[in-house]
Amino acid sequence: MKHVVSIAGTDPSGGAGAAADCKTFCAHGCYAMNVITAVVSQNTQGVRGYMNVTPEMIASQIDAVFEDIEVDAVKIGMVSVPETIRIIAGKLRQYKPSFVVVDPVMVATSGHRLLAEEAEQTLKEELIPLADVLTPNIPEAEVLTGRHIDDFASMEQAAKDIAALGAKAVLVKGGHRVEDATDILYDGEGFHYFKGRRVESTSTHGTGCSLSSAIASNLANGMNLADAVAVAKQYVFDGISHAEPIGKGHGPIHHFYSLYRKAGM
Ligand SMILES: Nc1ncnc2c1ncn2[C@@H]1O[C@H](COP(=O)(O)OP(=O)(O)O)[C@@H](O)[C@H]1O
Ligand SMILES: Cc1ncc(COP(=O)(O)O)c(N)n1
């Protein structure tokens, strides 16, 4: 069994952040671990507030994991502030995990900022160069490139520009597109299109967290990058399509659809 760790914020309502990451790792047959960067008060309706964990405590959690357990892949989500980013980047340089998937979480679906504006530059300088795969959604790719994105050509250009910041591969996600949910991967050499139908659903809380965690799990399990993304996208699609409505706002995806189906549940 491969061991995958998420470095992310929390969601007590279980749909996004560390909870979504953990469920996704388990759904992929991986051993799931969590380093917490921020305690977030949120639910399906939105974010109420958050408290950042101190850099010392984040470093200590990362050391606790890496000094004890072999890590096959790391997924990074909410990183809030420059100090958090710097401490994580330093630990990644120290421990050199085989796969680092970075979801550059900036703003929650509800509109609440989860990354301070002054941290955007630190993210670019410190964390993006350490990413094997970076998974911005369209608004995040717009912030990272300073350019408007409204079609496949501008998604491709953004992926290439972000790769120039040092990420080995960049997946620009299409969940915010109007026409469909096509994601585009630039792997440093060329583009791969992951075509996807848009599901009309309110069960989309944590889709980005789940996608990046599924990619990290698939890479840990030995898949090549293009297959890891394709299989992860199908996992999220199934999760949205078969989600039970939970909560009064944007509910979580169904993380265990294919396992439950196999078990006849
Ligand atoms: N309504 C939807 N129907 C189908 N796929 C979706 C939908 N919303 C998001 N996705 C997929 O979920 C993944 C996360 O995308 P996105 O919503 O853009 O990220 P984020 O959660 O970071 O905003 C992508 O693979 C995207 O294509
Ligand atoms: C702790 C945390 N991390 C990330 C997200 C973004 O979630 P989404 O995947 O819906 O953009 C979130 N709402 N909370």
C-alpha cells in the first residue's frame, strides 16, 4: 500500500480540504495522512473564518510524518500565508518526496479568500518550482498569469506560462468553464486534453481538492501522468454524478462511488 500525505486546511463539514484529501486517498487504496496548515470553519454554505497553524507546528507535523513513515506522494492544498509556504517549501527541499502535487487554492467556491494576496508571489517563487504537477482552476490560472482565460487557446497559454515558473506539469482545470468541463494538461512538451461533460449539480464542494488528491494517489500507485489525470478526472466526474445532496449549499462529491458499487451498496 502506498503512503500519501496531504498538507492542507480543514473542513469540519467533510467536503473539502484535509477531509476530502483523506477520503480520496482511501478510495484509491492508499494509506492517508494529514498535515494541517489552517483550521477552517466552513460548511457547504461557505467559509466562516480560519486560524492559521504556526509555521513551527506545520514543520513539526511534517517532520513527524517523514521521520517515521515512507511517503510516496504529497498533495498540497490551502497554504494561507507566506510563512506557511516558506516552511513547507523548505521541508519539501529537505525530504524530496517522489511526487508533489500542488493545488494552488486561492478562493473557496463561496468566494472567501483562503490565500492572502501577499502570499501569491511567495507561492510563485517558493512552491510552484517544487511542483511535479500544479492544478489551478481558471480563476487561479488568471491570477498566476495576470491574463484573462476564456477558451482552450488561453487555457493552453496559461498552462505554458505557469510551467515557465518552474512546475514540471500544469493542469488548467475547466470546472469554471461555461460550455463543458474540459481540463488541459501541459507536461513540459505538449498538451493533453481531458474532455469532460459538465454535470449540472450543486455537489461540487471539494472537486479541486479531490482531483489533486486522486492525481497524487494515482502517481503513487505507479501510473504515468496522463493516465493519472484521466483516471482522477473520471473519479471526480463519478463523484459529482452520484453524490447525495448533503447540506444546504454546495455539497460534497461521493468519494466512494465505485467501491460501494462493487460492494453492492
Ligand atoms: N459541474 C461539473 N461537471 C463535471 N466536472 C466538473 C464540474 N465541476 C468541476 N468539474 C471537474 O472537477 C475538477 C475540479 O475542477 P474545478 O471546479 O475547476 O476546480 P476547483 O474546485 O479548484 O475550483 C476538474 O477536473 C473539473 O473539470
Ligand atoms: C481547507 C480548504 N481547502 C480548499 C478548499 C477549496 O475547495 P474546492 O475544491 O471546492 O475549490 C476549501 N473550501 N477548503
